[in-house]
Amino acid sequence: MKSSLFVVIVLSFVFQMSIKGNTMMGTLYAIYLGAGPFTVGMIAALVALFPMVLAVCAGKVSDRIGYRFPLIFGCAVACAAMLLPAVVHNVLFILFVSQLLFGLGQIFFSVSSQNLVGALSDRKSRANDFAMLGLSTAAASMVAPVMAGMVIDHFGYAAAYLLLAIFAIIPGAAVLFRFVPNPVRERTTDHVRQQEKTKALDLLKIPSLRKAFLISGIILTGSGLFSFYFPIYGKSIGFSSSSIGLILSAHASATIVSRLVMPFLIKKFHEEKVLLYSLVLTALCFLAVPLTGNLVLLGGIAFLMGMGIGCGHPLSQVMAYNRAPEGRTGEALGVRLTVNKFVLFFVPIVFGSLGSVLGFVPIFWMNAALLFLGSYFALERKGTGSGPDVPMEQGSK
């Protein structure tokens, strides 16, 4: 792996520590402040509001002006967002503001870092490079919940948020002092004019991109629901913050394992089958979660679920990047993230409201049904042009 690519992946891991820590802490802190399921859902949804609206814009910015400014801006805003609850204690309204701002910083960093990894890699290595980027996210998902849970239990929420603010600003400082490359693409006048005439929705006309966006949204529904709803379920059956963090860490550790073996799985079974098996496995795990309150069993279920989710996420990134028209890779990644954040915005609100009425079992089982439905789309191949051996469509590179 190139040294510059390695630096980007390491810094992405550091920033993801703040993202994954905030995902768990936002829910737990809201519960600590007395918020009900609907309010907790609103708070969890706010972090996805700006990403849902601005993901395509962030992608266009990284395509047109490069990666440096969006990365610095994203880190600075995310750091400020984490400092708010660290400075202003025990005020629920501050948590609303903090989550909203954090989403703004997160989307500029996420789109630009993904686009940068794509620019630093080549066609042959891109799948593995995105898998390594996904591996850094999975590693942060494993470490951050345990770390955050222990800091909360021993030092309180203010100290935990201060630590997340430090994680958020470190990559921005590295970019500011030019430890991160800022490659410039050669773009002809024709490419610029063509991009100005096109709209982001035009990307949805490409069948293989539509499939990547759809699969990504389904996977994120499962991942987002587990990240949001399991801490509530864990608290309801008497788990401590550290125990909840351990189970979320088991989920993330499986994601690491799955992404290490993903290149072999793709080579042996092809993308569609890997997606199919991962969606079915994840659905079965969602069926099992509300049937037990045992810590060890839930840890095992979370591990298997992580194996399922871990394969699909980087595949959707690669599919979106490889099948994007020339000069619009950041925009395509932005559309993909718009779909993802749309899901992450509405899932906490809808399922938080339903959870207040229906309880835990129907919520987990409804998501299992959605994942089973998604497995149909992963299996269906006609007109999708998915898979690394299928020529890319429309403006392929």
C-alpha cells in the first residue's frame, strides 16, 4: 500500500473514533438526561440531517476544489460539536445542537476521504483499498464503544465528549500541516462543461449505480438501527454502559474479520452472492436479538451480525466509485451517502416512535423483513451490471 494512502486510512480511523463514540454516547447521554424513545430518536436523527441534505454538495466540492479544505472544515466543525456537551453539562438542548453540527462536519470529512482514497488508488487495487478504509472504520467501531463506555462509567460524559473532540481535530491538523496529499485531477474544459449541465439525479439513471445505492441503504438501515436501538434495549434489560460497549465492540470486531476475508469471498462467490449471504445472515441475527437478555448470547449474535454487515458496506462504496461517470466520483459517493443519511435520519425517528408503542420485538423483526427483501435485490442481476468483471456503463473510466 502507498504510504500516502496508509496515512489517509489511519487518519480516517482516528476521525471514525469520534463518529462511533458519538453514535453510542448520543443515545446513552439522552437517556441519562431523561429523554424518552421518541426524543432519543430525534437526537439520533439530527446527526444525519446535514449529511442527507449536503452529501452531494460535499462530493461536488471535493471534485472541483480538491480534498484539503473539505477535510479541514469537517474536522473543525466536528470538534466544535463534541466540545459543546463537554462544556455545557446536563442540558438536553445542547445535545440537539451538538448532533446537528457533528453531522455537518462528518459529511464533509467522509465524502472527501472516500474520494481521496479512490483518487490515490488504481483500478486493480481499489476494491482492496476501500476494504482497508472500511477496515479502519470497523476498527474504530470496535475500540470506540468500549473506550467511551469505560470513560463514561469512570469519569462521566463531559470527559468522554472532550476525548471525542480530540479525536475529531487530529486529522484536520494533519491535513492543515500537509501530512496528507492533495492530488489534483486533470480535467478538460469539456468535462467541466458536461458536469455543470448534469444533475446528481442523473446518476440514478445508471442501473448499476441504482443497485449500489439501494443495497447501501438497506445495509445502513440494519447497521443504523442496531447502533441506535441496541443501547436502548441494553439499558432496558439492565446492562451497564461498559457492557453495551462490549457488545457493540463484538459487533465491530466481526466487521473487521469479514473485511479481511472479503477479497477472497468476492473472488470465490462473486459480489451478488456475497451480498445475498450477508443480508440473510444479518436478517437472521435481527430475528434473534430480542429473544434473549443474556450478555454472552447477545455478544455472539452481535458478532454474527457484524460479519453480515461488514461485507456489504465497502462493496457499495466500490460499486459507486467504479461506475460513476468520469469527473463525478465524489458526486456519486455523495448520492450514495445521501441515500444512507436519509435512512439514518428517518430510522431513529420512525423506529423510536414505533418502539414507544410496539416494544422491541416488532422493531427488530420488521428490520429483519427489510433485510430479507434486500437479499432479493442482491440476488437479482438483470440489467444491474454489478460485479467487477462487468464493464462499467455510461462514462466509465
